[in-house]
Amino acid sequence: MKIAFHSSKKPRAQKALEELKGRYGNADPADAEAIVVIGGDGTMLRALHAYVDHAAPLFGMNLGTLGFLLNKHMVDNLDGRISVATRFVIHPLQMDAIDKDGKPHSEVAFNEVSLLRESHNSAKIRIHIDDKVRVPELVCDGVMVSTPVGSTAYNSSAGGPILPLDANVLPLTPISPFRPRRWSGALIHNKHEIRFEILKPVERMVSATADSKEVRDVREVVVREARSISKTLLFDPDYSLEERISREQFANETT
């Protein structure tokens, strides 16, 4: 099997990388049958972006902290594990933003798109779902849309719901909302488009970030699920992703 490797820069991961390359070689990602990601969840997120245009599925091995989307790190029988792995197909978000000068910006996000105030002034944001205004004025520190994959990350820490990977909805979660009071967000069907209109973008500047790609001083941001882009994650058959998600939903430790 042609396997390509992508590793964290941390010493432990680099040592594991050299051992695995010595055992299995290191194929070109463009020709690989699988890309093995060595590190933590952050390494997996970076790999998803790095290989977004590659067809090979990604098989993660955890040498990080939580490793929510990664399997156990084991050197033996790696090609056999990949051959029998369970496959999950995921889609990122497409973010199209327009900044204060009218310049367009396009990025994809596998975790979330977040809008955040840039100054001491709270943000004022109008939220449209397709062509209908759903929140005329959200006064807040920010707001985000996450994928099911990203729902366990920043979305969860902001009080948003954790979703199964195959959910057909996207969490829309406010960050420290002041108005409307007690609005905790919504679940938006993944066929819909979410448009954020920044009210008073000069006095109340807002940035938009797709995973790690930030656009400053935006006046409008449109988010939709990018169904034309898909990545496949591989998991060992005995890796219970559903159980991990359930533990996260009920605030239990994930092992």
C-alpha cells in the first residue's frame, strides 16, 4: 500500500514519523492510497487543509492530547488497519467575505467560521438565513457556524451543541450575546445559506475567521456547506466515534 505521512513538528511525533517511514516508506500524497496523520487534532485540521485537493483518505494516529478524530498510535500492521478502516465523509464550510474596501475573500473551514469583534465595542450583526432576516440585530462579542466535526471544539466551549458527524444541520452559536437576551443559537439545515451583515462596520469592526484564516474589517460574510468538497476520515473498526461523541455530549471524559 502506498502511504504518505503528515506529522506534527513536535519531537515525539517526528520520532514516530521516522520510524513509520522506515517501516512503510513515504509515498507522494498525490499518489498515495492513504495519508497517515501523526499528532493531535490540530495536526489533523492542518492536514485536512493541506490535502484538500488530494483524493487519498486520512488516517490519524494520536500523539496529541485528546485526539478526538485520531486512532491509537501503533506501528505494526498499519496497512492492514487502513484496509479495514471505517470511512466517514465530511464536508467543510465555504466562507465568502467582503471587507470594508469591497474586496472579496474565500476560504474553507473544517471546524468553524467565526465572526469576532475587533475592538472594545460590541459587534452588531444582522443574520439572514437564505433571503429571510432571522435576527435583525445581534449585539455580541461574535457568532460562529460550525461543522459537525467542529462542533466539539470552539462551538462547544461557546455553549453550542455537539453533533454526530453525519448530522445534516450546522450549529449557529452566538458568542457572549447581549441582545437578543437568552438567545442560545439555532440549528440550520445544511442546505441553507447563512449571511451575516455587519451593522456599523466602521465603528464596530468585525473580523471573520475560517479555521486559521482571518479576514479583518468585514462588512458581509456568507457561509454555506461546501458539498462539492469532501474528505474521508478513516477509523479503526473498534474505534467507537459515536461513543466518543456521546461522552462529549454528556460532559464525560473521553478516553
